[in-house]
Amino acid sequence: MWKKWFSKKDNQEQTSYNNIDSARIPKHVAIIMDGNGRWAQKRGFPRTLGHRAGAETLREVVKASAEIGIQVLTAYAFSTENWRRPDEEVSLLMSLLADYLDNEIAELEQNNVQIRFIGKIDELAPTLQKKIEKAQAQTAHNTGLILNLAVNYGGRTEILRAVKIISEQVLNKELELQDINESTIEENLYTVNLPAPDLLIRPSGDFRISNFLLWQMAYTEFWFTEINWPDFKPEHLVQAIYEFQQRERRFGGIKNTKKR
């Protein structure tokens, strides 16, 4: 079980964990799992080995997220643009996803984690689609951490999909044009019924969001690090949350001048 997982870590990690305010944990954390290839190349390894190391990092971060009390963790696993990568790398990424579903679902189920997928899942191989459907069905009743894996996902594609759905509703006279509002859009996104991300974490030293959750991240706090994803540890997650808690989120308002 993952309960008290941080208590088994070293003193520095435990101290960092104790420093975060349990009453102000971000409900939804989004992560761009970037830097796998660069991590491998720096070590003289093939890029594919970096992706394998990155899969293990995800495993550890899911454990930490559940222990910390994060409600939703959305991880960018494969974008709509990643199909442009070499066939060998794409094949390996899909194989890793299949292996993750085969090897991790029992533990996710045991620890009350619900797994969901966002993206154009219908474009994946039929065998992988079946594994995804099975994993979602098997964990659908769980009430702990929601693990969202973004696979074959693109933020622009998601918004375009929502526009098409809404347009069809208008054409079919199921929806009046004047009734379309922000909620209408949100109800037709992959993340329907989930809170918007409070915190985005991007490793690997890049300062962009790469077509990830474009609508949802209007007021998300960003945290960047030069650490490549395979080297990202639970203590880095804790650090990101601690720094998030030091910020004042105004959502377009003015700074609160009252003393805390």
C-alpha cells in the first residue's frame, strides 16, 4: 500500500513533505513528461531507454501524488504531433503504454486510483484500445487519485472537437446559439467534470506548454525545471507544490493587500 509512503523516504524528503500546507494542496496537477530522449542521449543510451526510465518516474510520481492528496494528475504521454517521430520510437512508446496497463493496473486498483485517458483514443491500435477500455472500466469505481493519461492528445484538436460537437447541436436545434457559453465548451472537452489544473509542471528546461490543455490552463500556475523527466523525483513534486503555495492566485483580480 502507498499509505505513509513518504515516511519511508530520507530525512530531507520527509522534511520537505512536512513543509507543505496540507490544506492548500493543488486539486489538479498537470505534467508534461519531457526530456526522456535528452536524458538517454546524455548518457550515450538510445532514446528508447529514456522512455523506459520515464515510465518508472511516472510510477513513482503517481504514488507520491496519491500520498500528498492531489485529486487529479494529468500526464502528457503522447501528443498528436508525436506521430512525426521515428517509427521505432513511436512503436516503443505504444508498447510502454501497453506494458504499463498490463503491469500497473492491479496496484492502481489496490490503491483506489482511477485511470482515465484523454485524446483521440479511437486512432490507436485496436489491441491498445481494448487495454485502455479494460483499465478504465476496472478502476472506474475508485474514489482516490484520478490519473489522466493524455495519449494522442492535442489541445487545439480538443477545442476543435468541442466546436464541432456544439455546432452539430445547434444545427440539430438541440442548442440555441445565444445559449453557448464557457460552460458549453467545458462540457464538451475531454476533461469534463474535472477541475482545471492548478499547477503545471514541465521538466527538461523548455518554457512552453506544447499544445497541452490550452483551454483548461487559462489560470494555471506554471513551474519549470531543467531536470529531465527520468530524473524527476517525488521531492521535486513536493518542491513544486511548496512554491505553488507561496504564490497568490488572483484569477484576473487585484493583489490581496491584507496581511495573512
